[in-house]
Amino acid sequence: MKKKNIIELTRIDTEGYRHLKKRPLKVVCDNVRSMHNIGALFRTSDAFLVDEIILGGISGCPPHPEIAKTALGAENSVAWRHVDDTLTELLSLRNEGWKILVLEQTHGSIPLQLYNRPEEERAVLVIGNEVEGVDQAIVDIADACLEIPQYGTKHSLNVSCSAAIALWQLLPS
Amino acid sequence: MKKKNIIELTRIDTEGYRHLKKRPLKVVCDNVRSMHNIGALFRTSDAFLVDEIILGGISGCPPHPEIAKTALGAENSVAWRHVDDTLTELLSLRNEGWKILVLEQTHGSIPLQLYNRPEEERAVLVIGNEVEGVDQAIVDIADACLEIPQYGTKHSLNVSCSAAIALWQLLPS
């Protein structure tokens, strides 16, 4: 099988992307500190037509050379904004009818593969800080907590990897 | 819902992990240069009980401070080895009955979600260099090329993110 070259990998340009219909899913970063993780998240969100990335609290924001290094331009295609207070923003989105899905291992969390998201459900996926995870006050207002079952020695996955898995699962091709 | 603390997130220790039955899937890195990507891959492989990571060519190897920073110890739980010549290694694995699955966008590649892997199939997932992808000579000997459908402006995902998605899909919980 011949690998596709960059021309055969037909992709839309940034201007065209802006007009493309997005999937009704936003990603909210609750204090995601690493620029590498933010950059990778932009690239995954670009690929899967995420509605918007909301960078909360101390989450890294473009423009930043470390984000650019992993986002490779996806920071210019995916809509994003920064909010100081993530909890207030989520309460407001919930009032507008968005479902709050938190990616976190909690008592009562649902294994990710068992969450059946209706295709048109407007949902927000909240991912958390590399060390602390998602803040308990945010977990408290979640409609559901989703957990990626893990069988090894470590307590969590890298946050850009778990976000990628969750977006793949919640936004089926 | 209350977040689980580190004690409630019961995890096995490194010694116990060595004796745990692994899934029959190896990950082969074809010149994966970034230590951050290698570290994140170790963590994902630890979580999903990957049989072994084979670090081919110029792929970064433990011990390395940048790998440790993202692997967070998973470089001590997951079995790994380095090979100079990835193609020769894959030919040898294929002779032993391992199926060669390449994560690459090729003419004739299968959308990842459509590949039905029998649970006990012994398979090798090959992931490629951050810029060049998987070498064409390796693609040429693949039993199947798997592609993650992407709808945005960028031509690929971050390699640790695409590996995470592929492992999640190929090793269902």
C-alpha cells in the first residue's frame, strides 16, 4: 500500500474550516498547565471538529511557541477562548442546556465505553490539571463523570492522550 | 460524586505488574523522536497492559529525564527493548505469527473503527516518526494499515494521541 502524500491527504484550509459545521462538543481545560498537552489537544480537536476549546484558569493559551510546536497551526483553526473562572463558565453553559461531562475517576463514574452519547447532545468535556485532575467543585456539578478503565501501575494517563481517547469515543466517525 | 484519592485508585505495584497477564499486542516505534511522546506511550501502554514496546531506530529510550517526566515510572513497568533495524524485527515477528498493523494513512488503509481485531489475535501496532510517519518499506510488509479518520486542517494527530486512540480501540475494556 502506498502512503498518501500531503496532497493526497486532502485537507481543508483554515478559512474553509471556520465555515465547516462543528460537532456539538466543547472541551474545557481546568488548569491544564503543559503547553505540549494544550498543543496536542488543539490538533485532536481540529481533526474531530470540536465546537470550541475553553481554556480555564492557568491553562496555557496561544500564542505560545511551545503550543505552536505541537499544535502545528491547529491553534488557528479551532475556536478557543480563555476564562478565569472555569466553574462559573460551566454553570453558565449548563444553564444554556450543555451537558457537563467530566473526565475523572470518581466514586460513581461511568466507564467511558459505556456512556451512550446521543449524536446531537450538546456536551462539554472537562479535562483537568496534570497533577490534581479536575477540581472537586466542578465534579460536584457534573451531569456524568467518565472514566477510562486502567489496569496498570500508574494512576492516570497523560491528559492529552486521555482527551484524545474520550473525543474519539464521544465523537464516533 | 467524590473524586477517588490515590489510595482508592487501587493500582498494582511494578513487581506485581510484571506477573500480570498482558494483552497480545506489541507497540513498535519506527523512529519516534520526541521523548515526550515516548513517555506518554509508556503510560498508555502500562494502563492497557500492552505486551511490550519495541523502540526502533532513533526512537528515544529510557532512562532519559524527558521520558521519565511523562512516563512517571511506567518506563519501569512496561517491558521494552531497542532494535536498530525495525523492518528486520517486524519481519521476524511476522514469521512468528504476529500480525503487522501499521497506523498510517495509505491508499487502501482501513478506518480504525472498522478493523475487527479478534481478542486473541497476536498483533503489532507500528507507529511512526513525527514528521515522516511510518517508513514505506514497513508499510509494504503490513497485514493492514489502520487510519484514524480526520476532518480538520492538519494532516495528522500527535503520535502519542493517535497511539492512545488506537490502543483504546484495539484493546477494548
